[in-house]
Amino acid sequence: MSSTTRTSAATPIAMIFSFNDNFLLHSLEGLSEEELWRAPTSYNNPILWVAGHAAQTRATVVQMLGEHFETGWGNLFDRGAKVGDAKLYPSGPEVARVTSEVSSRLGSALANLKEERLSGPASLPIPGIETFADELAFFALHDSYHVGQLVYIRKSLGYPGLAG
């Protein structure tokens, strides 16, 4: 993702997504198929599902920014979706590939945002969100929330932490 943007309001948002890129991609590295699907508890999702959800949400943000991007995953990773049979889901390498692609597209789209669009109204009805910049900041928070989960799940599998 590009680290520079032309608009001051988009700069910190792009920076957050950019910082998260490394964690998103590294969280899946070296994991076996079984590890990709092992959830820390019966109340949690496995790392592959969380990574897929983060990539799918980034694709939604890219679309909100006016670019066409489809993961090809349908609603497998939608908010609230129940985790199904692993055979129905993309592989870890496929999730990583799509994550890289959508991250690059997201960085470019954020870099090309105009200030008028950022100060315009939000496109989704999210409580407390008024402007499109607010909405993008919300999605950067959402991304960070799931990156934290990815790092935690990976560590619960016995791997070293990805930060610090």
C-alpha cells in the first residue's frame, strides 16, 4: 500500500491500513491447513476465517472508493456468517494473494481521494459516523481489531508474536 496520499484527512487512514498489511499477510505464513482452521476456543473463529473477513471487508472499502473489486468468495466471510466446511473456503495462500491484491488497490484508491469526497456524507448507516472520512476511519479501526485477533490466534497456535 502506498505510504503517501494527496489528502491530509486520508493520510492517517491510509497509514493504519498500511501498518496492518504486514500483520495480515504474516499471520498466515507457515501455517498448516489444520492450523489455519484451528480456533483458539469454541467461541472464536479460526485464523483463516478472520483473515478472509479482513480481506473481504477491505474489498468492500475499495468498492466504496469507486473501484470494482471482487474476492470471488461470496458471503463466506460476511459479518455474522457461521464458519462452514473448510472445503468451501479459499486456501491460506489464496487468502494471502487476494489480501495482497486488495491492499494494493486500497492504497491506490486512498491516495487518489479528493478532499470533497472525504468531507461528504457517509455512505453506510453506522451510528456516530457522519462523513465519508469518518466511515473510512471506522473501517481502519475494524481492520485493526481483526489484525489484533490474527496476531493473538497465531500466538495461540504456538508461534512467536508478530510485533514487539
